[in-house]
Amino acid sequence: MYETGGPPRHEVLTWEDVDKLIDMLVPQIRAVGAFDGMVMITRGGIIPGGLLAEALGIYHLLTAAVDFPAKAAVGLMALPSFIQFPDDSLLADRKLLLVDDVWGSGRTSISVRERVVGAGGTPFTCVLHFNPYRSLFTKDKPSFYGATTDAYIVYPWEIDRGMRGIPMGVPEAN
């Protein structure tokens, strides 16, 4: 569960950890049949999306960039701004895998999913990590996820960029 005091627990993953998560996801995704394409949500979904596209043989790859205002007055109820999004003609009548790195609040995945539905596509959400303790959508979760966590995850491709405000040092053991 989430602790209310102190910094959040965090985990720093290796590429081997990511490979294991991909290996967990592939059979789940294959069980629902072939996909017509993939929408990778930037930036977090680009690397997992590429790995999954290669493993699943998905060649129709698209990207979506979503931003939520960081104004405290608006809070978590802010409406998304779609900075980049595929044209409806690229989504209509297609079974699409929507890929991001993590489902925290769930706002990004849900926003992209609903926009794909509005365009006439059939979306399935997919993340490496699902955090049910932070999700704003208590009756919803990703279609596919590699692991459940309550930690702040640092992926291997993020290490060189710093840890976004997390104090540097040895991460807590699991």
C-alpha cells in the first residue's frame, strides 16, 4: 500500500527486468489474437512499444502524445491536451494495442483509449506496471500489464536522465 509519509518507495529496473516483463506480456496479448496496429504513448510507451511490436510482429505503429496541465487549482480533474494523435482514418476499424510504461492515475491510458474508441477503433491498453493504489479508476485497469506495484518505477532508459526528483542513493530492497 501507499505510505502517506516520506518519499515514495522506488525501484530501479535493469534491462533484464524489462525483458521479463515483456515475456510476461506477450502470451497475455497473443491470447486475444492478432492486432492491426499499436499506438505508443510518448514518451514512456516508446521503448516498451518497440519491444512488444518486435515480439508480436506488429508493423502498423503510431504515436500519441498527451499532456495534462500541472495547475494545482485544476488538480487531477484536468482535461488532457493531445499534442500529437493519429488521424481517425488510421484508427477506425482496427484492433489496436495502446502501450505505455506505467498506469499510475490511469488518466493517460484512459484518455487515449477513449479517443481511439471515438475514432472507431477497438483499443486494448497495455503497460509494464499497473499501480492500483494510485489509479483514479477503481473499476478499470489495463487490459494487459506485466506487474502490479505501489513503487515509483525507474526504467533502465531513464537512469541517465536522473530520477525526476527522487533522492539519489540506493533504492529500497523489495
